Amino acid sequence: MQPENGNAKSNLAWVFATYPEESVRNGTRAVQLAEEALQLSGGRNPLILRTLAAAYAESGRFAEAVGTAQRGLELATKQGNASLANEFQTYILLYPAPGRRCAIQA
């Protein structure tokens, strides 16, 4: 993997956060990769915020998942991406229950 390729990091993080088979999921690694991808993007890519929110949720960090999804919703809305904004609204409803696994799957 190219260490400075934020899209590749985000895509791999999405797999670790949302893969249907639990044996593949790794919330800790997903958070690490998504945070690195977000830093590389300068925090301006709502798709990476979607990935980071899913990674936080997979790790059981629901408050951070909701906060990150809300930031993504604001950014997607500001960028005129209604479809992604709608996704964020759905995800926000899926995150708040502590003790529940991430309900989003690839």
C-alpha cells in the first residue's frame, strides 16, 4: 500500500470496519487507517468521515461515531452531496446504542 494514498487507507479501513464476516473486521486498525486518511485529506473529504464514523462504531466508540457522522453530514451538505448526506443521517440513527456492533456492512 502507498503510505500517502488516503483513498487506499480509507478503502481498507472501510473493509476492516464493515466487512460482513466478523473474522475480517478489526475496529482498531480501521480507526487507525481512517484517521490517517482523514489527516491526509485535510479533513475535507466526507467519504473518509463516513469511514471513520463506521470504524469508531465497530470499535464501540459510539459517541465519536455520531460526532464524526454529524461532521460528515455537515460537510456533505455544504458540498451539495445530498445522497451522502442522506447516508449520514441513516448512519447516525444506527450508532447510538452502546454495546451493539456496527450495523453497517459493505
